[in-house]
Amino acid sequence: MRFFDVTVGRDGEERTVRVPSPTSVQAGDAAIALMKPGEAILSINQAVDDGLHHADGPPPKTQAEELAPVTSGSASVDR
């Protein structure tokens, strides 16, 4: 798992949140949970690994986790 610094902002104000994520695209997904109404993602940069990372939020959900409530899968099949 890598860490990304995601810069978010609105109306000229910016702030940076750090999130764990396997990819930069998923880092944006993870940052959404930390954003305030009206904020936009301005940039996503991989954080330098200093061995002391502190994340501001959890990693993003996987595609399987996102679809689990929608897709019943084989567990719901009557046998």
C-alpha cells in the first residue's frame, strides 16, 4: 500500500489530506470521504516514503466491496 497526498480546495483555499491507496485513482476515491461540500480534487501526488506515514482516512473500498450490497453472488442461491 502506498500513500498519496491529495490536495483539495474551493474558492482559493486549499488543504492536503494523506490517504493510503494502491493507485492514485483510488486515492482520489479515498479522499472523497474526507472532502467538505463544494471542494474539488486539485492534485494527487504519491508521498515520499519516510517510514512514518500517518493517514487522514482509510484506504478506498475495493470494487468487490463496493458491489457487495448490490450483487447477491452465489451465497444467496438456494441449494
